[in-house]
Amino acid sequence: MADQRDTSTSSDADTQAINPSVPPSGPGCVECDESGSWWVHLRRCAACGHVGCCDSSPNKHATAHYRETGHPVIASYEPGEDWFYDYRTEELTEGVPLAPPESHPEDQSVPGPADRVPPNWRDYL
């Protein structure tokens, strides 16, 4: 399968990388919730709102989403964090406020969800 990542650096591509009107897909990683897995931290696609797990998580669904869709910018989906990351440059980048909610619920465990996190979860890092 061909690499679908958008390596363009034009301002039009940057505008399409972040859509502030799209809400997040839910309070947790979409694929982990479907498979019964767990995550360490959550990331939100700034283009479509897909919530995936970080690269410290066993399944790395946020990066997989980028590889599958070419959506290059993610935002932290953790309470109190407001950073954006661009997979094309592999650096933090500027962003704009996204549609609420800005993070998973504050009472949600990290890692989470609590009932699916194995007791030895640190061994997976």
C-alpha cells in the first residue's frame, strides 16, 4: 500500500490539517474500546476528531490513524495539556482551540480505562 501521508507544507495543507469545528470521537481510544484493550495517554486528530492512544500505549492507534488517513496533526487529549504535534515535521506545532470537550473526562484513569489496565502495565512501556 502506498504511503498516504501528506508531506506538503503549504498553508492550504496546514489549514486542512486542523478543523476546529469537529468534536472528538469519544472519551477514549476508538480502536482500544472496540477491541477491549487499554491505553496510556490519548491523542486527538485535529482534522477529524478521531481519538487514539499514544505511542507509549501497546497499540499506538493515534500514529496508525495518521498512517491510514494522512491526517498529520494531533492534539493531546489529556486534561490540562494544550499542545499539538505534526507527524510531518515530528515536532510540536501551533494549533487553535478545538471543539469541546478538550480532553477525556478528568475522572478517567490514566492509564485507562481502569478495568482493562493490567496490573503489570509498566512492563509494556
